[in-house]
Amino acid sequence: MSEPDRYAVIGHPVGHSRSPFIHERFARQVGHNIDYTTIDATPAQFAPAVLRFFAEGGKGLNVTLPHKQAAVHLAADLTPRAEHAGAVNTLTPRAEGGLTGDNTDGLGLTRDLIYNFGVTVAGRRVLLLGAGGAARGALMPLLDLQPRELTIANRSPARALELAAEFGQDGEVHGCGFADLHGAPYDLVINATSASLANEVLPLPAGIVGAHTFCYDMAYKAEDTAFVRWAQQRGCTRAVMGLGMLVEQAAEAFFIWRGIRPETASVLAALKVELAAEE
């Protein structure tokens, strides 16, 4: 048998990453021979580690925290979605040399919402919480689905207003602080902040969530996140975590590298079992 094609995820820390679990199952599913590992690299080690990986024949890298912005500067070219996001989570070697940077996070989010949860975004009022890298990556894919309006709310209103101005030509986008949120409950509320990772409850007005509101936390844990619990207590129709987003963005990266889109439902189910066993 020939040597497997080498892939990896690079981050710091990265030992907790589920990417090897996901990509190994994708490869098995389609009969491809790959070896997918983790690379722990500090910010100072990041660029040398990436260049060494590809110099040694690596076929593709996923990039996770805290390196997604730094990866932009290592790419010889960027896809439009990586440019819009200002961040890269997928690196692929180009035939003519150098690397292409892509960002599959936003597509992973929208595919999870649409295909795994049956959420309709077109014509709906959407609230995006946060104005950092995760929010940037989600904005263009969400706007492509043509919501009636999209509000970006952030602890610092200035950052939300800045982001809204940047993306305003692509749809009805508004920016504000958490305390400035008012009016009727939103149809879809997405938490793109890192608050859930610290088990922190955001200072949000209760009125943004109603009985018809679908709430989505881009973070995930073995148990419900603080945002999911907050949303459930306010009577939303459903509150879920971003485990499916993780699997869907990985499937898009696999498609970029291998030219075939794996089936995700069985891998997501296996990942849920794996997480439950760790509780």
C-alpha cells in the first residue's frame, strides 16, 4: 500500500481537537488513505511549523485558534470567503507553489442550520452576537441566504457598528451594543462570542428571544453551554450547540483537498457518542 497523504490541524493548544476523529471517519467512508494528526505550535512557532509541514509533503492543514488571522499572511492567495472573513482555517498547497487560504467556518454554520436543523434564514430577522473573527466568518454566508435584516450586537458597540458598515453593502446590516437591543424577538439568534467557553452568561435583554426563536451557539461542550441554558430558560423554540458546524466545516475542507464531499450525519452521530462517553 502506498504512503498515506498527510494532513493535520495546527493550533495552541490543540490536543482537544476533534478534527482527527472527524477526518479519519471521512476518509474511511470514501476509501481514501490519509494520515491526519495534530500540530501544537505557539504563535512564534506557527509560520515555521506550517512551512515545514508543506515542505515535507503535507497535503493540507486546518488552522484553529489562535492562528486563523496569522494564516492569512502565509497564503499566496485567498478565496473570497477567506478575504471576507479576514481569517483562514484551511491551507492547501498550490501547483505553482505557495498556499491557498480558505475559510470554511461560515459555510459549516449555514449548512448545519439548513440541512441538520431545517432553519430558514431567507426573509427572517437574524441577530449575531459578537464582532470578532467568528462573527466575521459567519457574516457573508448568512447574508448570502438573504435574511430580512441582520443585527450585529457586541459588548463594544463600536466594533459592531464598524462591522455593520463594512458588510452593509451586502444586505440590511445593523450594529449595536447588547444593551441597545430592543423590539420584537428575533427569528434566529447566533452566539459567535467566546463567552460560552468561559461559562459566562452574556448581558442580553430577555426580549430578544421568543417562543419562535431558534438559538445557536457556535461553541460546543459535552454539556449545554451557558448560552444554550439562557435561551432555553427564556422559552425559545430550540437552542443548540455548534457541533454540527464543526463537522460541516471539516467536510468542506475535505472536499477542497480530496474532491469528494463526505456524508456528515453518521460522523456527527459518532462524535456525539464520543463526547457523551467523556462526560
